[in-house]
Amino acid sequence: MDKQRQQEAYKNYVQQKTPVHSLPVNMARAFVTGGLICVIGQGILNFCKARGLEQDICGSWTSIILILLSVVFTGFGIYPKLAKWGGAGALVPITGFANSVAAPAIEYQKEGQVMGIGCKIFTIAGPVILYGVFTSWLLGLGYWILKCVGIL
């Protein structure tokens, strides 16, 4: 009987500590956060176009500035709060990827340039880079084979 009480107490404890999330609220937050990042990006793009830059150059500047803003906001501790509130809306765009590279670099800088930053900088982003490059290679190989066979 005592073991059953322990299990009940543990079950109650877990229910108290487990955060309750509302899917519609999380989706709305992600939508607003991602939308805000996209609006900022569109503003940068429009600003560059208004200065007479070509479309490709405007796109490059937009990416560079969004990455820079993400890294700076990560350094000041703003982006992690935004990501916690906005969820996937902050983690999916290019700014989320920049955050995933900058955060470990900032966290492990005290361990030194090589053993800290050098070893830990891609702990979060590394798998994304690895599988992105590998998938690109596979798709390129498939395209090349189809081109050699004459299908494409």
C-alpha cells in the first residue's frame, strides 16, 4: 500500500511541475514572432531597393543584417527570450540559425578560443549543417545521374 501512495504522490508531483501549453496560443505566438522577423526583413529589403541596389544584392544585405541583428540580440540576451516566447517563429528563420551558432560561442568563450569556442560553436547548428550538406550532396548526385541517363 505504501508503494502505491508513493506512486500517486509522484504522479501528482509530475503533474504540478509539468508546464501546460496551449497549442493555439503557441501557434499564434510563433506566427507573430516569425511574421515580425519577416516584416523586419522586408523592411531591410525595401530600404536597399530604395537605395537603387539590385534584387540579388538587396537579398544578400537583408540576410547579412538579419544575421547580425540575431547575433547581437543573442549577445545581449534578448533573442533567447524572444525564442522562448515565440517558439518556432523565432527558431526557424535564418535568425534562429544564427542564434544557434552564436549562443554556444558566447556560452563557452570562457573556456578559451580553441577548447571553448572552437569545439563548442557548432554543438547546436552542427547537425543542421551536416545533414543539410549531406542531403544537398545526395540530391546533386541524383540530379547528375538523371542527367547522365538522359531523363533530365
